[in-house]
Amino acid sequence: MQMKFDIVHIMVLNVIFLLCPFIAVNAQQQIDVGSSVIIIRSFRYMQNTADAEEIIKEAIARKHTNNDASQSFSKYDYSKKTSIDIIGQKENALLYEEHGTMCNDHRKNRKENQIHTSKTTGFLKIIGRQNITHLLDEAFGEIDFYENTAELMSLKFKSPLADDALKTYRYHLLGSSLIDNNECYEIAFFAKNIRDNAFAGYLYIDTSNTFALRKAVFTLSDPSSMNFMKNVLFTHFYANVEGIICPVKKENAVVWGDEMQEELSLAHSLLYPENSASVKMEKLIGILLTNHVTVGGINGKFELGPMFQFLSYNDMEGVRLRIGGNTATALMNQLQLGGYLAFGTKDKQWKYRGNLIYSFLPREKNIWEYPKKLLSFTCINDLNIPGQDLLTTTRDNIMYSFSHTATNNMSFQKTGLLTFENENNHNFSYLIGAKYTSDRPVGIVKYMKASDTVPIFIDRMETAELKLSLRYSPRERFFQNRDNRIPIRRGNIELTFDHRIGIKGIIDSGYDYQITNAKVNKKFNLGNNTGSLETGLSAGMIWNKVPFPLLFIPIGNQSYIYQTENYNCMNFYEFITDRFLAGNVNFTLNWSPVKWLDRQSKVKTSLGTRVIYGPLSDKNNPELHPELFVFNKGVTPLNATPYAEINAGLIDIFKFLRVEYAHRLTYINKHNTGGNKANQGSLLISSRFAF
């Protein structure tokens, strides 16, 4: 099972947290944005008017022939402008501006946009245009009033022109207004129930017999469920393009007031660096975001890092010193050379890694930008924790230097890997690769076979394999932090499939095998802003007889950092199996006991469980097959009892901190863990950002 560390990156997510309130779009109104929001929210006291309802009914009846979705294909130019509207400031702070062309293929339900020009300001240049657009799209959602619902920060909001909108909204005719030389009805709307996921604002509907929507100015009916976007004003313009109505311009604004003076001062210095202190702050944010230092400034040719892996500690290496880096896209935007050199003060061993990555597509900020199309070669000589992938592990991050159990069971691996990875614009990707590994045990766990006299020790084992990996996650959105992707919004569903074929006889490889595993993740949003439910189901099978280092080794966690993908009360190398069925469930509730003390608190409650079932089959039992390696030093096969643990905690503390208590339910005595001390429970922390 491939390890997938959900590494803390507390400082990185702090920066994202800092960034999100700045994600705002400015509308040029005759009155200031803050006053507009206040006026709109006063609409709740208005009474319904029959003439407004009749106009809305006509607009709803004709919307399926007016809008671009009524066509098989549509294409139109659009613009977006992003800035902060600060109370008391004459000028708005421009963050991002974009002009492009939108292409909609409604037969295949696909949307693609081509950006012609874009502009950004200040430290946002560091994170790149792709990350900016992902954050903006998540912050302001996919809102089109011609659709029945709009999605904003993973929540569904009812459109005021939905087929059943009159059940949710009240409407009041204010008069008429001229919009782009079109006479329009000006209609105020507001939700009947303020707690509904709904909008409030103005609709400008053409007075001609088309009853087409020409403009919408609106805000959230009830922003209390949002961490941010408390006072946001959306302004959307619609135009007639070849006989159909299309959303061609979006200008919206988040209002920042006097109560945020410290944040406003910092925002201004980041967006408009005018002195050396501001420039230094910009460089510091770049380091925290990327975990690398760019030599020569933001457009430097070489990146030094990862910074949090320069110094660490573990029981086998002692103090681990590491230096590494890679070429930057400013030097070569399609080719990257990189690696590291490391040394342990206790084992006195040198370790190294070298990477060569070629991208078939030119890149702006880093070689791993979406969509990936990469040809890679990696060679590595380093210690690894069995069950984890040496090529992706971050075990030497300084955060993991503190552990409750000794890490004394690693092996020394020499690995060469050649891969081709391809990813399309619809979040489908595949990877094909060839890998050779020489694995030598250097910890307390040994590779040995039973005999009538003394055990036969195996110095090392060699394997050669081919690999195929598939992944599909429609509508997934993420923040690209170099080679890591931090989810902004999970896909509708996440499907992964891996198959490995071991080939005996290639460069002394000693084993033929086939290993298959698959996983599906799905997130459900609960009704009435109650919270969300994240579920996962995975399964795997080893089809051949293999020594136990090639079996599935569930990934434990011996640190004090909460790992969403790992078993937080399980030690490394504690269990093995050749087949498994595993599941996890985690509730996030938009409520916590903190609300008893502070009714305005946004701290949430997390409740979850993680289970794996997989009794070892007879074909891989060394007691029945003496040619297999003997289980030793605490390595224990799973039996008919599933391993299970539960967790409970608080998340979004200070909007980014997560504190969890994980408790083990099974295999809690020493006998069931081969004499090793079982971790019955741990208090863990991590970082989690949410809007």
C-alpha cells in the first residue's frame, strides 16, 4: 500500500489562510460595496409583490431558450477582475485580472476556458496563475443564475431563477433601469427563510418578451456558515452573444472594515511591496509556501530545499543532515535536474538521490503543474520504513523527529525508477513505470529462512517490476504546492487502481509476482449545513507466494502528527497480510462544544473510524512454506480480527489547527503485537484549512 503522508505544512496553510480573505473582486457601484451589502440584507423586511412574481415566472419559463445551456455548443469572451474593497481606502487593491474565451460543450457537459491575458500583483505571483484561479473559483463558486443551483465553497445554493425558486425566495419590483441600452425590470429578491443556502440582491430582467437576465447584483442571504466571505458582493453581467444569453463579466467584492486594521496593513504591504521589509516578507512567504529557497530571488535559476528536511532525527541514523535542491523553471521550463545528499551521525552512512524530469508541456512555476505529462528517471540510495514508498516518503521531515515509539526497523534500499505520467484536463491520469529495488535489512527485523539447525539469514533481496496506476477524480480542485497537491475541493469521487508485475531474472531479481490494489473515496455534504461525511474503501490482493517484505504492510504512525491516510495508533511494520479490505469514515460537524462558550465560534467537530480486515492466506504462511522468510521481531500477520481505531477532535481552531485523539480498539495486548508495546491512544495535531 503506497504511503500518502498528509504532511502538516502548518506554515504553508497559514499562508493560504492569510491569502483567502484577500480573494475578492471589486464592483464599481455608485455607492460603496459595504453599503450595498447592508441595503441588500434589509430586503428581508420587504413584502412580496404580485407583479414581481409574474415577471420572475416569465423569466423562469423562458430561461431554457435564452441561456447558452439551451445550445449544444456555445463560445463567448469573458472577463474577471479581482480586488479588495477596503473601507476608508479610495483605491481598491488589484489582485488578479483575467480575460479569455469560454467554450461549453453541453452534449458532453464539458467546459473549457482559454485565458488570453492575465495580471496579478504582489506576493500572489509566487503561487502562480493556476493556483490563483483555483482559489478564486472555489471562493466565488460556479454561479450562473440560469442554472437551478450554484456551488459556493462546496455548498449548494438555490438560484433565484431556479425552476422552483418561488418556494425559496420573495420578490419585490423596485422599478426599471437601463442596462447596456436595454430597458430592464429592477427586482429585489431575498430568501423566505434566512437560514436557507440562498442569495439576496437585485435582478435586472429585460422588459422585452425575452425576459432575459441582463445583470445580477447579490450577496449571501446568511453568511454565518462561512469562515470568510462575510460581506461579499457579486456582480454578474450577461450579454446577447449570437442570440443566446451568456455570463460575460464578473466583478464582485469582499468588504474589509476597520475591525481588520492589522490584517489590512499586512495585506497592503504584501500586495504593494514598497520597502525592504515588504520584500523580505514576500521572500519568506515564498519559502513557507514551497519549502524551498529560490537562489537569486523569485526568478532564480535554482531552488534549495526542502527546508524542513535539512535536519531531522531518528533512532537508526541519529541526527540526519541533508542538503538538496533542483533547477527551476526560470532556467529550463521543461526539464528539471535535482536530488539530495544526506548523512547520519549515528550510522555514518551517506545517502543520495538523483532526479531527471522532462515535461512535454512548458511550465510556469514548477514542473508538476496541472495537467502533468512527465517522463521521469530517479535513482535513490537511502533508508526506508518497510511498507512506505522510498520515492515519495517524507519520513525525514523535522516534524517526524518526535515519536512515541523507537523507529529501529528500517531497511537500506537502492532503487531505480523510470516512469511516464499523463494527466488530462478532466482529472484522469495514468502512470506506467519500471522499477528495480535492492533491499537490505539493517534494523531489528531480519530476512531469514527457517532450517533444522540455525536460521539462514538473507543479506538482501532484489526485485524488478512493471507498474500501472490509474486515477480519476472529476471536478477535483487543489492548490499546487510544488509536487504536493493540497485539496481545495474533493472530486465528486476519487478512484485509484494500481497493478504491479514482478519479473524474475532481471538484474538478479528473484521473484515473480502480481499485486493489485484499488481505492475509492467519496465525500458527502450533509443537509442544512450540518457538515460533511468523508468515506473511503480500499482492497488489495497479492496473487503469488512472496516473502513478507513484499506483502501489504499497513502504514502506521509513530509521530504526534495526525495522518488522515494512515493508522494513527499502529506502529511501523506491525502487521502484514496478502489480502485486505479496508474502510474509513470521518464526520465533520459544523458544531463543537466551543459554541457553549462562544456562539460565534467556527470550530468544528471531527469523528471518525478506520478499519482493516485481512487474515493472511495459507500460501504466504512461512509455517506452511519454509522457503518463505520467517516473521520476526514483532512482525505479525493480521488474523480474523479486524484492526480498528477511532478518532475524535476539534478542527478549524484559529481556522487552521486540528487536534485529534486517536484510540485503538483491537490488538491492544502485547501478545497480539508480537511482544511490542501497543499504542492504545495518542493526542495528535495537524493543520487543516477550510473556507
